[in-house]
Amino acid sequence: MSQEINHNRRRFLCNAAMTIAATQLTLVGCATEQPGNPKSADTPPTKGGTNTSFSSLKQIDAGLLNVGYAEAGPADGPAVVLLHGWPYDIYSFVDVAPLLAAKGYRVIVPYLRGYGTTSFLSSATMRNAQQSAVGLDIIALMDALKIQKAIVGGFDWGARTADAMAVLWPERCKAIVSVSGYLISSPAGNQTPLPPQGACAFWYQYYFATEVGKAGYAKYLDAFNKFIWHQASPKWNFDDATYNRTAASFSNPDHVDIVMHDYRWRLGLADGERKYDDLEKQLAELPVVTVPAITMEGDSNGAAHPPSTAYRNKFSGKYDYRLITGGVGHNIPQEAPQAFADAIVDVDGF
């Protein structure tokens, strides 16, 4: 009994510290917090699970990659680019895409580098996952698809990419929807030590910093990522079929290397490429997002995330914050697709 109590107490302390830890790790260098006016979604979010496939899956050469992507909606509609995170894939948006297509949007949902059918055009290209490189992937995709400007929405890596695109290439972003807010960071900014209760929120990043962590991720890939799903969305009762549709994208031959580089680079344990230095210097200044933006949070997000007040002053344009209630976790697009689609439509009207 005492062992069970101690285990539950440790888990409680770890979860309670996630907000503090996320604020320190991702927002080091931000100005003083500003009071916000957060509000819950006006209507309960529609649950996901309506769709199990996309109407159209395509491939295109774009920049350094041959990108696999889903497309929905009219070819001449206003463009929306939707970006997934780790350990997820395009199926996070399988219910969002048709909702937006029905509104007349041209919806593009790419596999990020290291996922699904996206592959590198050259074996010599560094398997790099730093934030500017992933942002450039999406700019190259938009160029290849002849999309000059788009609404960009995402969560996790996808939210970080949307934020980075908005500050580096604001002329390409009509607006953004970013789950968990402002996620731009830098290796130098992430050097602030965390207290032990906070550090446990990032256990997987420290695990990935080791060679045994890389080997463990590769060996237990399926079990590892399913565990992360449960941790990040503790009230999301997804079934095996839902997980397995996404898990197929982790068989990408570059997946493990891309994931390892992402988290090692963030902690300053892996080098980036010199050609991205200027872009990373700009991002390290934590510039303000000037394009219209909506940030969102699930009321049961089990992943580390900053409070909305911690990043409010990083958005200087038209802005709204939405708390999605009803046990919604980290993967808002898949858990609450109607709420995410509504945010895209609403930010378009700002």
C-alpha cells in the first residue's frame, strides 16, 4: 500500500510541475507575464473518430524532401496548412480536414520529415530537426504547391513550426492557430536548470540524450509512443485502430534519427547546420508574432505546457485564447476536431 501511495504521489508531483517546467524551458527570456482573459470554448467540442482516412494522399518534391501529404477541399480555396507533432502524424487532422473542406478551404496536411511517406531526396542531407529547418520544409512545400499565403495551424512540433513561420516569414502566414501557444526556444535558452519535480515532465528528452535512450526508442517504438499518447492525453480513450493508423508513420527509416536530433538539439547536445544559423539567431531572440493568432489548450493536457499568461505578450496582432474543456488532452485536433476547425475559421475572420 505504501509503495502505491508513494508512486501516486510522485506522479501527482510530476504532473503538477509540468506547467512550471514548460514555462521555464520554452519561454526563457520572455518579458514579464501579462494578465490574460482566458475563456473556455462556448460549446462542447465534437469528439473525433468520425473519419478513418483521407480522400486524397499525394507526393511532391519540395526543397530537401519528397513530401507525403493529404489534401482536401477545392483547389482554388483559401489555403490551410495543418502540422502534426511527435509522436503523431497527419491522422491527427483526419476529422478536421473534411470540416474545413466543407467550408471551402484547400486543406494541406503534410507528414513532417521523418514521418510517413515523406523522405529525403539525398542520403547526404543531415537528418536535422531544428525548428528553422522544419519551418523551411513547409515554406518549400507551399512553394511547390504554388501557395503564396496560408493559415497555418498545428500542435506540438506543428505549433512550434507555425510560430516559427509566423515570425520568420509573416508574409506567408495569413494567420496561425497554435496549441499551447508560443513554443519557439533555443538551445541556449534551454540551459536553465529545472527543479526535480519539473524535470520529470521532460523525462523522455533526457532519456533521448543517451545512446541507450536512442536504442530503447528504436526497440520499443510502438509501446513507447503509445505510452506518450496516454501520458499526454490521459482522458482520451483512443482505440488500437486509431493508434495503429498513426503508428505506421513511425516506420519511416529516418524517424528515430529525426526525433533524437530534435530533442538533443533543443538541449544543446547536438549541433545544427551552419546554413540555418542566421534563422536560429532570429528565433533565439524570441520575436513577437504579429500575424492574427488563436492559441488553444486542452483542460486535460498531460504534456508539459506553459500557462497562457506566460506567452500572451508574444502575440501583438489580433489574438484569442481558448481553453477546450471536457477532458481534452494534448492532441486537440484529433480529440476535439470541431473546436480546432472552428479556430481556423475564426482566425481567418480576424
